[in-house]
Amino acid sequence: MSQQRWLLVGVGLAFGASNVIAISMLGRNQSGLPKFNLPVGQYSSYSIDVFKSGETQSYNIKHRMHDPKIVEEVRTIKKPSGLFGKGKSDTYILKQSPVGDEFNQSSVRSSELTAKQIACIEAGGSGKNTGRLVGSAVGSAAAPTLTGVPILGPFLAGAASMFGMNKGAEIGSQMAKDFKDC
């Protein structure tokens, strides 16, 4: 074998050995710290401070069962805007409620959909399929101009068709939802 192959084999073995050593070190967990079994809930938090003085160690543990007192829910809604959906508009919704207020928290809402939500889902799916069909036609129409590119032509033609399908699906879905006032 040539020197270049021996060098590549050596680098590969060194890389593999370093990964095995790192994983075995992480698996041992020999930090010297005791393991604390604190009650942890959905809204609890704790912090542990370790103080070392010579041979002795002392620990300061702060534990709160209902931390935070207020739960924030931030939702970002991104909608295409502008000509053919090229621009993006962001809408931010911030909702605050006290912990334990199941009525206002979205994680505990019922899983049943309203008639309007069902209509919006159906409109989005229908618009997505129609938009994908129109987008594939536009992308396929642009494909013959790209096949003339040397070496990359067939790849670019397929990519243009796929890009047209994906963008058409996004725009069609959003347009259908906008018409249904979703």
C-alpha cells in the first residue's frame, strides 16, 4: 500500500478510537457528585450549588414546585404575502395564564375540532393539491430551457419541476385558506 493509503487508514483508526473513548468516558459518569432524587413536575425547577473547602463538600439546594407562577404561550404564524407569496408576514400571539388554570392553557384543550377548523383543514388540503398540480405544470414548462445546460441540465430540469410543485402547494393551500377565511 502507498503512504497515502496508510495515512488515511491511520487517520480513520485514530478518529474511530477517539469516538469510542469519548463514548466510554460519557457512559462512566464518575463526576464524584452524589445523585439527588428530587421531585420534578411539569412546572418545578431546582438548582444545586456545590461548595468545596479542602476535603469537605457542602451543597445548597433550591427547589420550587410551581416555577414559573405565570405560563407564557407564544405562537408565531407565518403567512406568505406579496406577489405570488414571495414575501413573508409574521404574526406573534402572546398568551399568559397562571399555572394550574386548565381553562386557558392550550395543552389541556379538548381534542375535538370545530366545524370551521374541519372546513379550514379540508380547504387547505384541496388547495395544496390543486396548487401542486399547477406548480408542476409551470415547473415542467420551464424544464426544456434548463436541459440545455451541460452536465447539470437534467438535474436542473427535475429540480425546477419539484420546486414548482412545492411552491404551488404552499401558495395554493394559503389561497384556499384565505378564501375560507381561516
